[in-house]
Amino acid sequence: MEQNLAERLGPDRETWVTPLPLAIWFHRWDERDHPSVALFARRRMAYWLPNTTSTDHEDVIGDILSKRVHPEWDSEHRCWTISDQHFQQLSEALFKDYPALSLGREYNEHEKCNWQCQNAASPLCTCSCQARNHAGGKWMAGWSVLAEDTSVVSRRNWSWMLIEKATRLAA
């Protein structure tokens, strides 16, 4: 008798064939599922895609970024991770398939915003401005903020934004 794929992979591999649930620490907006990207202060970037199995998460990243980019499973946070150098490329690609994106940033409320943050070239920020002043705000060019929230998870401060591509009004 032939076993189905889920039986062959075993119970710990169930998410290979069923959609991966949103990790509890990711922010949820109005009970709706939006793709999520979370920028840790000192770890690889986490991401989650709605209605996507674990294997499909890997395939989507390969299609969007490169087959040479290999997501790693973070068992502590129950999510896939990739290098945060892919943040902007991944975010822009997700906007092609989804109307909005949930973006989280770990930040340090005691780290004062300064000229290094305000004049930065990259979109990575961990200071108390929660990226509002980062790179003069240029990192968010072309995006609109729909909603904002903060949370504390395992004694880490998170700033969350629900963002969409900015629409230009016809003149």
C-alpha cells in the first residue's frame, strides 16, 4: 500500500504539505493574513507568506531572489529566515502579488537616533526612532503606511507597519 507524502515525511514534516501557520510573534492586522517580513537587530531577516507550505516558501524565495539564496528555518521563532540584504528586493517582489505587507523591526528604545541613522544608506535601523528618521525616510520611498503598532516579545521591542505601494493621483 502506497503512503502519501505527509505519512512518509512524518508528523514533524506536516508543514511541508500544509500551509505554514503565522508564527505567534508576527503581527496580525484585523485577523487578515498579509505576507510578513521581520528585521531582527542581530539575526537574519524572518519572513512568512500566507497559504504557503514550507517547501513552497523555499521555492518562492528561489524564484524571487535567486536559486542560490537558501532560506534557513529558525526553530526558536518558528519562521524562515534569509539574509537581511534581500529586504528591499523581497518586499518589492511581494507587492507584485499582495496588496499589503506587514513589516516588523526590532528596536532599542534606549538607543537614541543620531546622524548615523539619519544619514544611513541601508534600510536597517534599530534605534528609538523605529526607522522613521532612518536614511531621511528614503528607505520607504514609494510605500504608504496603512497602520502601525508596537509589541514586546521575549523582552524585545517591535515596531510593526502595514504598508502598501503608494499610488500616484492623476493630475
